[in-house]
Amino acid sequence: MAEAQPQGTGKAAGGRSAQLAHTGLRPGWTTGACATAASTAAYTALLTGEFPDPVTITLPKGQTPSFALAVEELAPGRTTAMAGVVKDAGDDPDVTHGALVRATVRALPAGSGVVFKAGPGVGTVTRPGLPLDVGEPAINPVPRQLMREHLAEVAARHGGTGATADVEVEISVDHGEEIARSTWNPRLGILGGLSILGTTGIVVPYSCSAWIDSIRRGVDVARAAGRRHVAGCTGSTSEKVAVALHHLPEDALLDMGDFAGAVLKYIRRHPVERLTICGGFAKLSKLAAGHLDLHSARSQVDKGFLAELARRGGADEALAGAVAEANTGLAALQLCTAAGVPLGDLVAATARDESLAVLRGAPVAVDVICIDRAGMVVGRAEPRGPGEVRQGSPQR
């Protein structure tokens, strides 16, 4: 991982990039980045007869990593091409580290566009509530878009069928079905294998101690710079939303990941005037329910709790029952949105009050922003300060 920029270079000494550098952990690549590299190499070979090795791709934030090919195969007559790369998750304890991600590309008639297919080891969506329709391969929207963009570039460069590639892309992961048993996919109704994931293409590694220490250093840097307003964000998408809404400088941004408790407890001892917490609806529903570690291995979305919040917002028993039985937090949110019940706002307000309870009267005003996977705001709670915690909030 790159070193933090020294003072005087024009680069902020704090913020997310410096915080990541402070952990000293090596980043890796998402399954989505690996699938993009493999599909780019395979389509290039389909059009030219040669596999680029290594193959270089451009990630959403502009990084240009190169991937060595682990396997390649060009069928006679160039009817199909297959390329594969081994996922390197860096220092993150990712169950997919070392997995072989393959892409097999077949030409389709002009105008077909890019059609995605789940190969062996990649799951299929069988329940609503995910960002993909039922029956779709579990290849998430951002990796799909990244692949489309790279395949279009290959088509334009090497004489494909126009500005957009017309191909079927089958993504597979060796032993993916077995690996998926160690994930939440089966419980979420993603059957047959893994999901192809990633919004930035980069796996941000952490150990609990290193990440929490980096959060503390981020708070220290913000305070030293005189920042009175900081934002704890669960990831890069929520960070963008916080910046857009509050115009915060980089050194006021804390990449809290799953460690909401670490942010709150350190700011309790080292206060700032205002803390914005911004993150995905499902993660912040865990904070609203009293969980301070939001990692999926250590806390889960409580649909019964969401049903009770929905009742407070005016949901009838039929809707509350549907929320309690929803497949995911997102599905519960969609049900309430359709019925005019402000579940997002209720989660945000309850998460804010839980945060104030953890702060134990520290002179910090807290507001909360809930977003969906696309970065749209689905719930907000306005700033509230010490002494304004709702009656009955637990004290920790």
C-alpha cells in the first residue's frame, strides 16, 4: 500500500487515503476486477487470436492494475475464448483469496449487447431484495458496468461489432459453490456459488486492531486540522454522499468500515462538534438495533426489529409481517417505501439516538444518512446533540 503523502506535497495528511495507508496492510482485488480482467483478455483473444498477458484494466477511481493470466484457451475457429486470473485479496481475510476467476466469451449477433451468464461456481439470484432480478446471475451492477466498458473498448480497438460489444460473457469460479458455503449467499437465496462483487475494484484489507487504530489517527488528524465536523462512512459510496451533502474536506472523512463503535467511543473521549454517520441502510439498521460492530460475521439485520420500527411509522400488521419475513434489509425498505412508511428515516433516527447513547453526553451533535447500494439517500436524521436522546435509549 502506498505511503501517506508527507506534509507540503499538497496532499491532505488525513482522510481516507491516509487512513488506509496507516494500517500498513496490502490491498487486493475484488472478484469484479478479476472478472473484468479475465473477460477483457478473453474478448481480445476472440477478436485477435492473441491473449494479452498481463492484461491491464482501469478501475472506477482510475487505478490501472495488471493481471497475469493463470489459464487461457482459444477454441478452434475462435468460436469461444476463455481466460482466468487468480484473485489476490491482499492482506484481507477474504474467503475468495486464491480463487480462479474465469471468463468465457462467445460472439453474439450484432445488437445483442453484453449478456451475462453464471458459469460453474457463480450463483444465481432466487429471491427478491437484492440489486439483481430473480433468475439473474449473481454478478453485481458495478462489475457488470465495468465489464461492459472494457469490452466496448476492445470492440472499438480490434474491430468488434460497433461501439458496444455483442457477446455472451460466462463468469465462473473454480470451487465457487464450495467456497460460497462459507458466505451468506445461501441464506440470501443466491444459490450455486459466489457473487461477483466490488464497487471500486479494490479489496480494502483490515485487521480489527489496525483498522481501529487508523480510525483513531483519522480523528486525531481532523482535530489537529481544526475540523469541527467529521463524517464516519462505511465505504467509498457513502463517503461520496457525505462529501456531496456536507462539502467536507478529505481530512474530515473517517473510513469507519464496520467499526461504528470505534468511531463513537474515540470521539466520546476526543470530541468534535458534529459527527455525520453515513452508510448503507442494512448496516445502519444494525447500529439502530444496538450493534457497534456491523460486520456480517458478527451482526445481522434484524427484520423483526425493522418490523417494529415500521409499526411506529404507521405500518399495519400485514406490512409489518411482510417486513419481518423479508429476505434482506433492502427488501424490507422497498416494501415500506411502496406503502409510504418512512422506514429509512426511522432507521436513521434510531441509529442517531443509539449513537448519542454511546457518546454518553459528550459535546457532539450527530446526524445520520442511510443510502441504498446505488448511493441514493433513503433515510436521514437531522443533527441532535447531548441531552436530546429520546427517552428510553440505552446507555453504554
